[in-house]
Amino acid sequence: MMQFLNNLNGTRLGTILQTILYISGVPLFQDNITSDGFTRSGATVFRNLEVEGPHPDDPLNTRCYGALGCITVKYPEQRGFHLFPEPLHDIRPEICLYTFAAKDKCQQVEPDDLDRLITGPGRNSYWLTHGYIENSHRPWIQRMASELLDNDNEASVFILDWGKAAEPPYTQAVANIELIAAYAAHLMLMIE
């Protein structure tokens, strides 16, 4: 199983699979796995997410992003099409919280504050985000958040805005979404 996952590392399918498993509590980024399948990094501390740099074993093709893990460019000869994500401090994702009591007002949330938010048993948390060449201010996102709160007035709706990283060129936005997916998984785990 570990060999299969390592073969997928750096591919789109691998990123999707890693994100699903990571949200489930199974972090499977290449640099965080030991031979027994346990992670070395332990608990996530968001202050460590800014750490970025080349992987010591493969500095040209693998870049590490602190607690978010490492991303490998699978086809370095096609470097123009297979890019590394921009650093998280350049992407500057933002998180807005909407509740029924304040469904028209974005409450900016810092990642380090997420562990203090109490969603409570039986209360739902919904996460919304946008796609390429968009941001969280799109009317469809605002309508969706409002509809979710109208149907579940005890819920929390989080909107993750990564608009600064969703701009052209498309190949860079595709690379950036790998890091945004790992970041989103960390955020979701913080409020479980």
C-alpha cells in the first residue's frame, strides 16, 4: 500500500487521494511517512506552515512546506507544465466564517484561532471554496452560504479564499491547488 501511494505522489490522482485520506486523519505526504506508516511530525502547529524549502534528498524535484508535507514534480523535464506551488505566505489564503446570526457578515478567522472555535456535537460545519480565476466574493458562493444557513441555522459555514493563487497562468494555479488542498485538510482537522 505504501509503495502504491508513493508512486502516486505528485500526480493529480495522488493529490486527491492524499487529501481524502488526510481529511480522514491519515497524513500521507511523502516526507512525513516512516516505514511503519506513522507520521513523524505529530500535531500540526500552524506557525510551522510557513517553512518551505527543497527536500534534502531531492532538492531539484521536491519542495517541502512545513507541516503540510512535500510535493514532488514528477516530470521535471516538463518543468513549464509541472510547477511547484507558490509559498503559502504568497498565496495568503483567507478564511471567512458565516453563522446564522451573522450570515451577511464575514468574520475573518486566523488559522491559529480555529482550534478555539467550538462547533459542538451535532452541529455541522460546511466548507466552501472557489475555482480558477475566482475568489470568495463570487455571488454563487455567497448564495450557497446563505442557503446552507437558512436550512441549518446551527451550522458554521467556512469559506476558504485562495483567489491570489487562482490567477493565470493556469499551470501555476493547478500547482497551487495541491498546497491549498493540504492546507484545507489541516483547517478541517483543527475544528473536528
